[in-house]
Amino acid sequence: MDTLLEADLTEFHPAEPPKPPALPMAETFFAGAILSDSLAHGYVLKGKASGALYNLALQVAQIVNCKQRPALTVNDQPALADLACGQCKDCRWVAQNAHPAVLTVSRFTYQVSDKDRPELLTSEELEKLAQKANWPTQIKTDQIGHLIYQLGISSEYTRVVIFTDAEELPASIPSDVPAPSEWRSLEATQERSFHIRPLQRHIFNANSVNRFLKTLEEPPARMLFFFIAETEEQLLETIVSRCQVVPCLSADSGSGQTVPEAYQAFLRGFLNRLAQNPDIYALGAEFGAFFLQEQGLSTTQALEVLQLYLRQHFMGQTAFSEHGFTAYRALQQDLATALRMIASKTNEGQSLLNLFMSASPHVQALLAP
């Protein structure tokens, strides 16, 4: 069986760790998931700072592959950056974005020849492609085929696959991420640089997605997938439904997004009643009367307010508990499901009732002292 081999570290030089993502809510989310050993296999990182989202994925990759992880627990309340030593070979490898288990997939990478067994284009062939500026506009089926082949190689590491779009710009414009190893042969000249960009719906075609969905749904052991996007609507529903959506608000943007006092007052009482196993139908009518009728919001806008309120409640806790994190994660998943159902034109009233029935025990756990 093929084995994922270590690269030659003879010429390895220490590198600075990935830039701090400065995404406090997302950092807290992933710190909790790692410490409670409850990482999912797929995440949609949504936000406007694509470089920061990419570096966040690298930071998680560094932690899950660190060979000298600090002995910390949930009760220590550590920052995400404290969960890796930053000094071992694997940490430094990820810092350079040269770890063989961390793969970046974009329309620029994994250009393969037309052969039965996918083979990457040579450096000379890639250079000719670059000179013609004839890059594909999508991640194609043969690129996915090469990725699946790579993932089939046994490894001692936790593989981390980051899906993103990319853009070619003049070399005078510095990139805000360490160039992944898949780009090294593309950056052989001093004329251009490649930059992370969020995924768009057209990046995947139907064939490439269909070839990849089984791997995404039932991945090999020790595998993490990240999709970089501004919103989940920019991804195909078949991808989003198999992942957890993690909003990644920066420290600056987060300060500008607050829940109005009137909304907070309503939601405090509403969630307390929801935690006590109330009449779901009466509670659904109460939620609709306040947000839809009195405040004039759409159902989607009302759920986004609830989503933000729960994030701020979670971030404002003075003590972090594993059961609280598990409840928070489940609630965000319930909300993401409800928003997808409403976007697909499913009955909004029924979607709300389904959400509240599913959310009630999780709200009880989240609000528990």
C-alpha cells in the first residue's frame, strides 16, 4: 500500500506560525471542539476575510498534527493558539504550509494530465499554462480524482483539506497567507502571486461534486475538510448539508454586530421558556408575533438575530463547559438546518416548529449553570 512519506527536511528552516486569525468566536468554537474531542469532519468557514479564514484552518491543522500538544483541558480556558506547541517539526511544517497532510484545493492546483491514473502536470507544463493565462474556471473532475487518490494513501497524520478559490495577481501585491505547497511550482517567476479567494457556486461542476460527495459524507479516518466562503449560499447545498457552518466574524466586525436591547429582552424570556419544554405551537406563534409582525423582520432575518444572540451568549460565558459547548454547537446546527429549509422554500411555519422542538433540550443545556 502506498504511504504518505515525509518530505526532506534537510533544508527546512523555522517559520513564523500562521498569522493569528483574530476571529474570536470561531477560535473559541474550535478550541472547544478540539478540547472536547468533538471535531466534525467538514466545516464551512464563512466570512469576508478569506485570508484569515484560511489561516484559521491552518491553525486547526497545526493543532491536530502537533506532536507535543500542551496538556490542557476545557477548564483551563485556553486560547486556540495555545493548543499547539508551535515548535515541533509538524507545527513548523504547517507554519510554512508545506505539510504533506495539509492540502489546498483550488482551480489552480492539481492540474492533471489526461491519463487513466491522474498524474500532475510537470513544472514545464504548468509554466506554459500560466503563460497562456489559460486557468480553468472550475475545480474539475480529474482534479477531484487526484485528491481522492491522495486521500487513499495511508498516513499517520490527520489530513486537512482546504477548498478555496484563488486569484493570480502581480507579484508586487503580497499574499496574506503562506503559499501552499501546491502553488510552489506556479510561483517560480517574480511576475505573479496567488491569493486566497472565497468559493463561489460555479467553482464546482455537477460531475466534480458528485465524485466527491461520498468522500465528504464518509471520509477516511482522521480527516478534516474546510470550505472557505463568504456565505453558505455561495456553496452547493449538497456540500453545505454535509458540513457544519461556522461564522467567522473578526474582532472588528464582531463589535459592529450587536443584538438590539429589545430583541435581547424578548429572547432571554423566550429561550428560558423554550428550555422548560413548553407548548411548541404557542411558542412558535409568540416568536412570529414579535419578530415578524411587531418588528417587521422576515423569518430568515429573525433566525439570524437568534443565531447572533446565541453566539454572543456563548462568548460571554465566564466559565466554559464541555456540555455547554456541545449544546451551542447543536443549536447552531439546528439553526443552519432551519435556514437551509427556508431557503429551499419549505413551509416557514413548520420549519420554525421543527427548529424549536429540536432546540429545546440544547437550550436547556446551554442555559444550565
